[in-house]
Amino acid sequence: MAIVQKACALGAGKQGVALSEAACTYLLAIEVQDMALGSHFPELPRSLIPFFGPEPFADREIPGLQFLTLFERLVGLAVDADTYFSCLAWLHKLRLKYELVLKTQAIPTMDQVGPRGLLQYGTAPDAALPPLMQWRKWFFDIDNRAAQLTGYLFEPILAAALGGTPASARKSPVRRRNNSSKGRQVDCVREKDAYEFKIRLTIAASGQGRWSEELDFAPDCQASGFRPILVVLDPTPNSRLSELQQVFRENGGEAYVGDAAWQHLESEAGDVMGRFLKQYVQQPIQALLAAAPVALPPLVATDRGESIDLMIGDDSIRIARSRETVAAEDDDLIPDDIDDQVPGV
């Protein structure tokens, strides 16, 4: 079936990932546990590695069972069980992909970053500046990949939870008013609702030549017969956000920000998918926000070859490294047609 095929499909590029049958069975067992349906699955272990836990992702597998048989049983027992699995699988695949990024993203060479040293040359010892530039670029590369993957993480999960689908520009029912032959990419289309999801909206990001594009979304939706709905997870206020909310409402739409956004998503998603959003998206983000320090603690990074070890204050993080690394420009970008890539969508 399509859901399982997409979950198991190998992503493009040198850092593509796929889920094995044993990994899918683990995810199914997590879902069974979440839904308190363990009595219907006596063959599954009762003790599971937590989905959010320190154990290696490679250990999150349950071999030796027929996944499809278990999956068909689960879908027959619970409403939205297939959507729940799809979203859990998509989240797990992107976490696996980022683990691979951390493992294989190459430390940049001085040939790549050397010219940037002119900006600081003479202000720091010659022996200190080259490694600083290399560390700086590596952190930038892995953060850039994290931002990229995070951007593609939320859209399909939120769309699936709402019972809608993402629509790429070439497939979108929302047309541009100034050129009806062209469609607009829409994060989620559900009946006559057209959703625009944003993790956050900043003045800086909105001022880089795209603001008019942002403002056109709502009137394009209304002209195409759709109700525009804006969902912004970050409640931080700014003038651009206020302006965008007003445009959505002026064009027959709605706007939800911060707590109101989460409440809207949970209420529209229903009991099962509302629980998924809270457990796997909202609560982890809130936990990280609550743990954020007032002042940054000391950071020490050590390249040991087989690992990169980080000391952050009194805590340590070890990033396993591969001998085969991939330069930032050598790997793939996730396709624009995300609606063709997401499990179950």
C-alpha cells in the first residue's frame, strides 16, 4: 500500500534514508502503545525504546514480525491510525536523515573558506583563525540542513493531521490573480480551506523581496474560491505579522498565532491526530523553550576523527562520524513537490 511504500522509500541524494520493515514495526509498536491497544498485539514487546530518547536510531527496530499484517490489524482497530503512522514515519525519517547529516557532513577545507579570512585577518592569531573558520562553516552547514529539514517537517504533518494535503504550485487549485495559468503552492488544502503554515514570521525574513508574495496569498485564495487560513506557531509579535493577519481576515479568512494556533490545530485534527500533534510536536518544542538558558554556557568542540565531542556547560554530546563524508553542495535538496514525497499524503 502507498503509505508503507513511501515510508520505506529511499530518499534522493547521498544522504537519503529509508525505513526497514523492522523500523516500521517499531513505529507501529510506538503507535500501539500511544493508543493503549497493546492487548490486541500480544506479539509486540511491552518495553520499547522511547521515540525521543538517547539510544541510537539503529536500535529502534523490532525484527522478525510481519509488519503489513500488524498494520492492517491496527488500521482496522483505530480511526486515523494510518495517518498517525504516516506522520510518525515522516518524523522518524527526517530525524534519521539529520543523524546522517551529522555523521557525514564534511568539515570544510581551507580552500573553501580561506578567502573569508580577510575579514578577520590580523585580528586573531594565524594559528587560531583557520580552524575557527572551518568550525564556523561546519556548524553553519549542519544548521542550514536542520533549517531545511525542519521546514519540510511541519507542512506535511500539519496537513495530514488536519485531513488535508499539501499542494505544489503545478497541482494547486489556487490560481494567481495576475496569471491564472499559474498555481500557488499551498501548505494544506482541505475542502475549501487553504492553509498557510509558518513556524515563525520575522521582519527580516519578510523583507527580502518576498513580502508582496506573502500578501498576495490570501487574495489569491479568495479569488479562487478558497478561505485563506494563517497558522503561525511562534507568538512573537511584530508589525509584519499584524499586517499579514489583517490581510487574511480582510479576504474572508482567519489567522491563528501562538497558543491559538495550537488550539486550532488540535481541535480541527480530532482526538487521535490532536494527540499526535501535542505529543510529538508541541510538547517537545515547549520543553526546549523552557530549557533555554538566560546566558549561553561554555562550548568546547573536539574533533576526534570517529566522533565530534561537544561539551556544553556540564553536559556532553557525542556525534558519531563516518570516514565517508559529503560536502554541503554535493547532497540533495528535498523536492519542491513535497506532496509526492510524504508518507500517506
